[in-house]
Amino acid sequence: MPSTEARGPRQLARAFMWSMQGLRAAWRHEASFRLEGYLFVILCPLGLWLGRNGIERAILVGSLLLVLSAELLNSAIEAVVDKTSPEFNELAGRAKDMGSAAVFVLMVNFVLCWGLILWR
């Protein structure tokens, strides 16, 4: 059922704060997210510089953002699975593997986007 609560500035501010808490938690607890964050800091300006137009720049930077987003979702899946099923469970392992596979697929997308755009 949809929320009847108004979506005003206060709700937007709360949503922003929760998002920042999630980013801080990922940075603090997830080594993979930190590594991909460092790569983003280096490659984002490079992508903006190397892209010949707005579309190329958007693809170069967007492919980086997709990897970060997938890593956040993968970390969230792993946290929930570990909380609900600390002992080995085939389905829990499958969920964690699929989250990892999603990050991998977007890493392949990143390499393809950068390779196709920069290979002139």
C-alpha cells in the first residue's frame, strides 16, 4: 500500500541521510567497495577528459557508477544472508554467488565500454 506521508523536504533529507549512512557503512566494512571507490576517483575524471562528447562521457562514468551500485547491492545481499543464515545453506550461498556475478557482469560492461570508446 502506498505511503500517505507527504514527500517534502524533510523526507528527502532523511532519504539522503540514510543513503550517506549506507555509503559510509560500505566504505568502512567492504574492501571491494573501497577498491572500486578508489578506481572511481581516478577513472571518473579520466573518463570525463577522454570522452569526445556527452554520450561517451556518460557511458564512461556511468559504467563506473553501475559497478559501485552493484557492489552496494551485493554487499547488502551478503549482509542479509549472513544475518539470517549464519550456517551454510545452499540457497544462501547461491544468493551470494549471484550477487557477486552481478558485480562481475557490470565489470565486464565497464571494460567493454571503456575499450570500445577508447579504441579508435
